[in-house]
Amino acid sequence: DRVMVEVMAHDEIKAYLDSRFIGSSEGCFRIFDFTMHGRLPAVVRLQVHLPGRHLVRFDTKEDPLQLLERASRETTMLTAYFAACMDRGDLGDVARSCTYQDFPAHFVWNTALKSWKLRQRSFAIGRMYFVSPTAGEQFYLRTLLTVVKGATSFSHLRTVNGVTYPTFH
């Protein structure tokens, strides 16, 4: 009995490049540096969190007291939405006419400044993160944010007919 074995290295990248075909239209798009793929409309993911329960990034070497102090001052998309609704200028007039999920259609989130500014062009769709009904208070908060326009704070969301309730439920 005999066996013949051939040992060769399998290079997946070389195999892909050797078998790839670029048509004339794709070639022109690449030569003129046109975008090959795009997403329209843009989708903005909106944070939903209870008061004082937002995500905080930290270094393990950071002092815990400084971390707590920084976390209490930190601005999120939701708290910046409340601040925009409290604004007394043109920004506030537009903000008070929107629910939280409609906000990205009229505003742009500035990550560096952690604030919303009026949208100059194009449009976007806002999508809040999913919250399970078993999450309790956070689920009811999310539900209220889809209905209440121009909310200025967490307590404003809990206020109905002049009565401030202790929970979002």
C-alpha cells in the first residue's frame, strides 16, 4: 500500500483576491471614490435610565470619591434632553414640541460636548434601547418617554394633573 501526501499552506486572503471579480460599475465607483454602502436614514440609539442609574466608565485606579462626584455631574442623552426642554430660547421651543424618541429628527447629539444642538441638514430616527416589562420602573419610564412631550426632569414625567407620584408606574 502507498500513500501520497501533498503539504501546502492554505492562504484564504490570496484565494479570495484571486477569485474576486470587480465589474465595471464597481470599478468606476472605486476609482471616483464614491460611497459603496450607506445607511439612510441614520438611526440614533437613545439611552433610557433611572435617575442616578446611568452607565459610567472609569479606570480602576481612579479614586472612588472622585468617581462618585464625576458620575453625579455626568450628562447623558436623556439628561441633556431634559436640559434642552428647559432652555428658554429657540432650542427649547423646538425641544418642548418633541417626545424623546422624536428628538433625533430635529437635533444632533454632540458627543464631545455631551449636548443636543439643532439639526441643520438631513434627518435621523431615534430608537430607545429595549427595556423588558419585567424591569419595572425603567420600563414605565421608557413608556412615559414615548408619550410625554417636552419633559424637563424625571419628576416632570411622574407628574400628572399637578400631582407628583412617587413612581413612574
